Amino acid sequence: MIIENENHTNIYDGYKEFENSLICRVNAYQKMKIMGFCSLNSEDFSLTDAQKLDLSLIQRHFDSLALDQYDENAGRYRQHSKYVYLPLLNILVPQSSENTSCYKQDIGFNDEVRNEARKFQPVPNDILLNNLIRSLIFHDFKNSPLYQYSSTVPMEVGIHFIRMKAMVESPSISVPNRLHKDGEPCTWIHLINRVGVSGGENIITDNTKTNILCNQIMHNPLDSIGIVDDLVWHQVKPIHVDEHSQVGYRDVILIDFTPMLAMPNSPS
């Protein structure tokens, strides 16, 4: 079965075995379930030559991201899109960019945007169809506690490309700039580029917000962190240019998963 987009180009043959699956020597599933997070190093992944080429294409793509219009002084550049993933059939379908480039968080998760639906530049189709991106999504889901529902529940997959760009006397700041939860049950953070910056520590605590479980800087492409939203709080610290640079940046891909569950009708 081949799913086609409106231009009649192949989106994904869900019934073919995925040829370029991502090899990782660490099974993060139990760590995610028990500790609420898992940290992976770039060395934990073994990339094929084709995947290395895909990674280089993704790295260059970050130069095309649009400035985040919701705080133009924060040095953030973003793209956002969504897929529907049917784990039982291994079908991953990009959604229409007109409907999926909007991102809304409840004020309880992010009071800095006041419950506002933010519209970002969509991720272009050639990047959504990149084989390494798909492999990351499959890896992240299989190493998520949501994997236990893979035979029954389709998933909405959000994908964010975020560049934090710092200049002299102008750090780049994430939003929200504090410990927070995202609202999606599971999120993975994959570093893609880091050039000419200091800072950007990833902080993870338990639900008391006082016990620090993780305080680390991701340095190398595909250094990764997985987060289970119910079990931990997290944040990324601002980045600053290092002493040798005038401009620096930190590029990450966020991949999140939300079960697509039907809501019952309310009684009249």
C-alpha cells in the first residue's frame, strides 16, 4: 500500500520493511519507564553511509529556519510539522502543513505565551521524508513507554526544528525559560549542530523539582535525551557565544508522541 500526497508523489510504503533502521546499542525503554528520562551519546548510534549523508542534509537545513516571531529578540528560529504514525502497520504519514504548523500549549505548561496558538514555518516535505528523520521517529517510539500501546493506538507525532542563535551580548533563550512540562506524553531531543557557544545545559528533575536527575550539555550531533512528561520536569539553559566567536548556534530536533484517543461525547 502506497500513500500519496496531493502531488501524487510517494509518501511512504508502510508495508515495506524500513531499509535504513537506526542502530543504537542502548535499549532506553526501561530507563524511560523507571527514571522518566534517558540520555544517549552520539557514539551509541551506528550510522550507515546513507544515514550520514541524510544527517549532513539535515544539518544544512537549519540555515533555512524562520525567526520565531513570538519573541524576535530571543534568538530562536523554528519549524514545526506533524505526522500520523500507525505503529501496528509501521505507516508514518506527514500531515498537511496548513493544519500542523500551529503549536499550542496550555497556560499551565507555558505561561509565557498565554495559551496562544503559535504558527510556525512548516518543515518542508523533503525533510519530512528524509530517511534518517523517519528512523529517529521509529527509534524514539520504540524506546518510549508508549510502545506498549503499539498494537492498538495510532500516534500523533510532532516534529520541531529549533535553532538557538547567540551573538555577543545577546544570548539565546528557550521558552519557557524555567523548569516545565511540555504536555506531550513523551519527547525526544536530538542535537544536530552546536557551533561557537557555551551553556545550553539540559536540566531534568523529578516531580519535586528539587532533585536534579540530569545536568548535561549535549555536544555532538545525535547526542540525545528522551523525556517522559508525567515523571520529570526539564529545561534548557540559555546559550552564549564562546570567547572565540561572534555568532554561535545550537540546533535540535524535538520529536514528541501523543496517543490519538477518541473522546466520548458529553452528556446533554
